[in-house]
Amino acid sequence: MRLRSLLFVPGDRPERFDKAVASGADALILDLEDAVAEERKPGARANVAAFLAARPPAPCLVRVNPLDSPLLALDVAALAATPPAGVVLPKAAGASAITTLFARHGATLGPARILPIATETAAALFQLGSYGEVADRLLGLTWGAEDLPAAIGARTARHPDGSYTPPFELVRALALFAAHAAGVAAIETVFPGLDDLDGLARYVGNARRDGFGGMLAIHPRQVGPINAGFTPDAAEVAQARAVVEAFAAAPGRGAVRFAGRMLDRPHLLHARRLLSQAGEDAGE
């Protein structure tokens, strides 16, 4: 599953479901948690179940309520007839959260894989290194910059220009490395400025630069810039292809000369990853 853009859609707003599909997002996240007031959650569950039963053309994930919430069992039960492609688990706290989820609800969830929001409590930060133990259950790993400040009493996670304050820069980096250590997709968190498309483009560019492969979106208008930002352009693809070909022409060699530089295995791995992001066969 390609995961450049994952668009949140409130489960209690079914009139937005088809618009979300039309946005071009690689996946939808049908939300039963924070975006839905408690009194509206039963209706949201029914909406989500009906939409999944209609077999929408876009892959659908469902953000359920947290593991320690009595609402989670109701969320999962609503998905029994047509399990989604994946489940977004908020306030996840490491591998034990994933194993507990499947121990309780595995029969219902079936093959669905999990996208943990892995940094929403202080305790969760100290479990980030454990996700490799359950990598086969994961769709990727993402982080959040909204719940954690509230949990620790921080006034904000961001400077006035939108950049992260030092504690949350650290959290972002730890989540990024945790995803790569587990060998799963690293998904950047949301950009809250709905009307700031220039700021969004910079945010996406920084995310891709740093090693994220995709991003959460909160409005359909964000999907296009996110997809564009996480799609390698023609020049990048051509160079990556040339790097792979240079190594293929020198079997058994750990380094090759290319465009006046010496390249070694990390350059080959980077080129293969870029081709994979572009939807090409990157070879072995």
C-alpha cells in the first residue's frame, strides 16, 4: 500500500467520505476518536461500517479509541463484518499495546495492520524502540504533536512560525528513527495550517528530506501538495536509476565511481528506496 498521504475524515460526517476519496489520498483514516463527540460515536460507527461494506476504491483505515477505553470494543465490533485495511491506534505505548490489541480483538481485526500514533503520552516515548518486535503487525509508525503537550502541561509544541520547540523536535526524531528501526513506513504528523499551502509545502519538503515517507492530512486541499512532495521527480528518478545501473555493472564491488564521485552501499540503498517511492522495481 502506497502511503504518501493519509487523510482523516470524521466518522460522523458521511457526506465527506466520497469527497475524501476524490481527493486522491493514498488512504483514508475514518475517525472514531478525537474528531467525534461521544454522543455521536454510535452513529459514526454505523457510518463507517456502511462505507466499508460498500467497498470504497481507496484503502481505508479506522482510528479507533485508545486501548484503555471501553469504547474500543464497540469500535472493533462495528468493523466485524468488513474489517478495514488498517487500524490507527491512538495513545499507543510500544509493542505491548499491539500485542494486547490483537490478544483481545485479533479474531475480529483479521489481517488488518496497525498504524500506532506512538508519542501521545510521556510513557510511550520510552517504548518507541520496541516496535520492531511487532513489525509484521504494523502498517507504519506515526507521531502526534497535539496530545503530548496537553499530557505534560506544555503550552504548545510549536514556535509562532510553526516550527517545533526543542522537546517536540526530539519527539519527532525519535518517532522517525523508531519507524526505520522497525523497518516500517515513517509517517509525518499533521500540518495544522489549512490555508497556508506554502507552509505546507515547506513542511512536506522537510519531512521528506529527513526520512519520512508520507504524512497525515486533515483536509482534502492538503492531499495534492503532500502527494507531490513525497513523489520523486523525473530527474531524481533518472539519477537513482543510473546509480542502480552503475552498481549492477560492477558486481561484487562495494563502491563505484559515478559522476565524479565515489558511491558506496548507502548510496545504492538510497537510490533503491527512491525508485520504490516512485513505484519502480528497485531490484535487490
